[in-house]
Amino acid sequence: MERKNANIDDVIRTVETASAKELEELAGIREAVEDLKGERVATVDPVSRSVSALNR
């Protein structure tokens, strides 16, 4: 359920969590690219971009 009146701490925490997930995803992409350069196939787990998933 979406909250109508989130306080600033909740907003900051959500942004920080989303940023951390984005950095994790970018690291996985970088690793996959490096693996492909080395002719090794890598798999990267998908990262959910849903804010509701971040707050569970």
C-alpha cells in the first residue's frame, strides 16, 4: 500500500536503497561485460526496480 504522507527520512532512505540497488546492478553489468571480453558467459540476476519491493 502506498503511503500518502511519507516524511523526508523515508524518502531519503528509499532513494539510498534504490541507489544501492542501481550500483549493484551496474556492478553486475560490468562483470558480465568483462566476462564476455574474456569469452566467458556470465549470468546476472535481474534487480527489481520497484520501490515497493525495496521497502519489504
